[in-house]
Amino acid sequence: MNNKRKTAALAAAVAALLGFGPQAGAQGRDTTSLALPALTAFFASTYIAKDAGFWDKHGLDVTLNQITGIGAMNAVLSSSVDFSNSSGPSIIRSNIRGQKLIAIGSTLDALPFELVVRKSVAEAAGLTLKTPIATRVAALKGKKISVDSPNTIVHGWLRYFARQGGLSAERDMTVAMMQPPTALAGLKSGEIDGAVLSTPFSASAERQGTGTIIASSLAGDFPDLLPFTFNVIPSRPGFCDHKPSVCQKLMDGYADAKESFEILQKRMSGINPDDLNSAFVQVRKWTPRTTKVVVAGLEHSQELMLVGGMIKDDEKMSSFDSVYT
């Protein structure tokens, strides 16, 4: 064998050993599926990875499925889909109750919720984001406040807020269940006094002149809950052991996802562009530099669940080793 052939053979062997070259290409494309529980700006990294072709670049075909609420995570548990976008609290509670899931990555490190009250309510009580939080809480006693659905992270956030002023959301307020578009209409008609919303819906309420934001994790309320594991990518235990290339390609696509407001606009075409841009600014701010799950974020997720009444004290996990990788 001449020197050129020896060099070529050695290069091919090293390439195969390191996992690239002809052997890597021979693996071909992979396919997978991911469920989204809602249409929201805070899943921007998923939309961008899909629509900008980052998964495609890595040889992964991803089918996105819209499955409302907790149904997205349940679809992973039932093996209907391989992954979902779900919150840290949802994953923790699932594991506590014996429904094992494991988070392989994280895409958002903050709570994107804001409490919007009708403008007349805020003005009558003199409420702003700078008002002492105990005063803000006290002003909502006897008021009707909406959340998306019972015992969700949104509901837990309202309970956490209420306890900052010594109140109970259930005992001292009336809690209504409304999806964001319905809540916006309810604020306008006076059917409700306030709503826990994420931006851009909270921004829309202020722009329309129907609501005032009086509490906001994004504006600095509850710094003790940061970082917060808001959006993780869970799958079933053992899935990545059997299909490591699928998991690697999925997270590589997330890592590659760049800022692309145009993609978000297409996905959420019914939202006012200015409101959507304000949401996108927050997405960029709170998107982590890496997709690694941070233990502190899981600890804060569990703290919100405890204070928010989503789990009992004797249910809390002492270690999150089984919840993430």
C-alpha cells in the first residue's frame, strides 16, 4: 500500500471512530414527532428550528402536533409522540405521580406571566408595577381573576402572587377559567376584573386600553424564582438510549435556532406585530445560551408548585437526578 493510500485509509478509520465521514452519513435521516400544548411566542425556538430548517440540516424530519394543555405531555407518556414542549412543574408532578418522563433539554429560563387588571380597577386603587406587592394583592380581594385552566402553572402563579399579600386565590378571589383571547374580551366587557396572561396577550390588553399590568415576572417580580425551568423537552426514559441520534439532532436543531421574528409572525399571524415584537424581545432575553437543564430551575419550579398548591409538601422531590439528563 503506497503512502497516499495508507493516509486515506487512516483518515477514513479516524473519521469512522469519531463518528463522521461515510459511516455517519450512512445513518440516513431520522424522523420524530413533537407536541405543542399551545400557540405562544415562548415556543419560538421550536417554530424557528422547524421553519428555518435547522432540524432538516441535521438530517431530522420533525412533525409538530398541536395538542392543547396537558394533553401534549400525555401524548409523550402514551407514546403517541416522542417529545413535547412542557413546563418544569409538569414534568416534576408527572414523575412524582409515577408517570416517568425525562427532560433532555431546556429552551426558556423564566416565568413569562403577567397579571393584567381592568384599567378602571387599577386606577381606582392606584396600582402600578411599582406599588408594594402586598398592596397590589390586597386590592384584588373579592375580584374575579381568570387563568387558563385549573391547577396549571398559570393557576399556581396566581396562588403564589396572592400569598405574597397573605391572601388565598381560592378563598379571597373568584378564579375563572378562560383562554387568553376570551380573557381579553372579558376584560373589555367587564366580565372579569383581571387575568393572568403571558405576553403578547398582556401587551395587547394595555395597547387596547382595557387593562393595566400590575404584576410581572418579566418585569422583576418574584426574583426568588429565577432561573425557572419554564419549557423543557421531555421524552420517555430510555428513548434516547434506543434512538440517540434522534435526541442529538433534535437538541442540535434547538441550539442552531437563530433569531427570526418573521417566522414567529407567520406562526402567530393574528397577533398585533408590536405586541408580538414585545414578546419576542422577552423570548430572546430569557432563552438560555445552552439547552442544558439547570437544577436551580427545577428547584424553583417545585417551589412554585408547593406554594401554589399544585403538590403537597410530602410529595416534593429531594433530588431531580431522575427528571433530567
